[in-house]
Amino acid sequence: MNAPVSAAPARGGLAVAAALAIVYVVWGSTYLGIRIALEGGFPPLLMVSGSRFVAAGVVMFLFLRWRGVAPPTRAQWKNVLVMGALLLLMGNGMVVLAEQTVSSGLAAVAVASMPLWMGLFGALRGQHATKAEWLGIVIGFAGVVWLNAGSSLTGSPVGLVLLLIAPIAWAYGSVWSRGRDLPSPFMTAAAQMLAAGVMLVVAGLLHGERFNTAEWTLTGGLAVAYLAVFGSIIAFTAYVWLLHHARPVLVGSYAYVNPVIAVALGAFIAGETFTRHDLGAMAVILAGVVFITLARARQAK
């Protein structure tokens, strides 16, 4: 049995920076990818989430086994199932459902409350954020509130409720996973996508979703493929690696950068409204990320 993965101290260098950049940029673009896939006739839980996670998980799992990476033990599978249920079934699945009735920019903005929850759950687990990190969290969240208040981004009440629950589940699952008995980060990501993908497919079938290829478009199919390769295999693996090599608050800072990228892409590619109000709020959000990043740099010294 592999030794439990410890909550490793924050690492400096290019590895953490590169992983953060991948999560920042790729996950910021997936909100628009989800919208395009939904508009392309692909059912939310069955295909946009479930099947693409199953496909990504199977490909990655088989590749890792071919490279000789040990599979999860029975005890590790239990932890992977919990992580999959919290991060992907609830965290990702609810966002995809919400994007049926809310704009991609608003979805990213609402999820930006996640660092607050991550800081809180991290404190309950004994890894307290520094004063500078909390200042960054408050500044970033103030920018999120500003972006929502009076913004032209649109959404439904049901969609907003789903977007309230999703970041709480994601944050708790992320903090809960630290120090658990898990396989290597790459195998953890593969097994988690595989397990959660099956759960999402079942949830989609229970939700009444069905495969109807007559409604699918080429653009929607390309969006699903992008989500599977870049959003799942590449970015999610980078995120799982970061969970064990960086402080929770720094890892959670992606939720502040994603709205900037999502709103910008939604405006320039999908024609979603983008105003000076949104631009000012994004500047505040990025200021919060700067505080968190600088706090992390001082912590590492």
C-alpha cells in the first residue's frame, strides 16, 4: 500500500507556477466550452460532464498502468470516490446544470466564492491562512460581489442556487483530500474522473437525459473533446498535483482568475455583454490574487 499523501509545504519554482497557469487559463475557458457543448445539443450530466470524464479517466488510467503506475488500493478507491462525489459530481455537475440557465461569465463569477470556503475549511483542518492571504481573499471576493452587483450578466434563481452549492462542495473536497491515503497525483486524477464520470452518467439518466445524436452539432462535439482533453486530463491533473504541493489559498486563487478569462471569452467569442463595470471589478479581483500570491511567496521564504 502506498503511504498516505501528506500535505506538503508550498513549493517555489516553475512547477507550481506552470500548474497554476494551466488551471487559470484552461479552466477559465471551460465555462464557454460548456456553454457551446450545451448549445450543441449535448446533455449536461450525461455527456458534457459524465461521459467526457469517463473517457478522460479511462484513457489516463490505461496510460498510467501501461507506464507501470500502481492502481489505487481498495482503501484508496474509497477516498477517491468521496473526492469524485464532492469535486466532480457536485462541484462540476452543478455548474454544468446551472449553465443551462446562466451565462458562462456569471457561472465563473459565482464559483469564485470557493477560496473563501477553502480558507475556512483549511482553518478547520489546522492550516490557517495568513493575514495577507485573508486580505487577498476579501479583496478578491469584493471584486466578485462588484462584478455581480448591477452587472449585465444574467442567470436564473435555480441556476444561482446550484452555483452556491457547487463551490462549497468543491472547496470541502479539496481540503478534505489533503493527507488522505491516495495513489500518485496523476493516478488520483484518473481514478477520480473515472469514478465521478460513472456517477454523473447515472445522475444524468436519473435526470431524464438520453443520448440523441440527431441533436448534436460538430461545434458541440469539438467543445466536448476540448473539455475532455484540456479541462479534464490536463487541467484537472494539474489541480490535483497542486493540492499536495501548494497552500490551499493559493490553489483556490484560480477561482478568482477564471471569471476574468470566462467573462472576456464570453464577450469576445460568444457575444455576451461586457462593460466597463465588469472591467473594473476584474481589476479588483486580480488585485486580490496578487495579494494571495505575494503572501504565498513570503510564506515560502
